[in-house]
Amino acid sequence: MRGSENSKKFQKPGLRLLIALPVFVFLAFASSAHADDAAYSLCKLDKEVRTLRIQKEEGKCLAIYNKYGKDQNVGEAQNHSSCEDILGRVKTTLEGAGWKCRAVQSSGVSDLTSGVQ
């Protein structure tokens, strides 16, 4: 009986949204850029998610920090390694505050209704 009580917790629509929201936020920004155009990091603290990425622009790169689903340009430079340095400092600050960050090598968008990617 106890197992069915626990499974009912995950059948509530609001809880599904709460679980899917951080995944959606990350996948929304990841699907908007090509994998070879950007490097990604995903940082989590409890149920909050922040993302860091480098986006190529004409003749420069942008260091993008995503917080609450909104992109913020935190710096730009002429070369990729300078953008990496900018995001490295942001990542160090987040990790110092208890966030757990990891590099994301590839991304995809899943259909939440069927589970197909």
C-alpha cells in the first residue's frame, strides 16, 4: 500500500510541472544554439538551475548566464578562451556559494508526453 501512496505523489499535475520546469528551462536555451557554436555548463542548487554558455557571434563570443530562464550577457571577447575565463569566474562564484556545476557535452529536446528524444 505504501508504494502506491508514493506513486500518487508524482501523479499530481502541479508536481509534474515543478519537476519538468528546470529541465525545460535548460533545454529551451540549449536547443536555440548549435552544439558546435557553444560550450555549456549546468549548475544546480536544490531545485534551482543556472546555465552558462558561450555563444559565437560575428568576430566575437558572448558569455551567457541564464538565471530564472532569462539570458544575461555577462561579457564578450574576441577569442573563445577569454569567454571561457569570464564564465569560469562566474562558475567559481556559484560553486563557492554551494552550487554544483558540470559541463554538458551535448543536449537534446525530449517529448515529455512520450519520452522520445
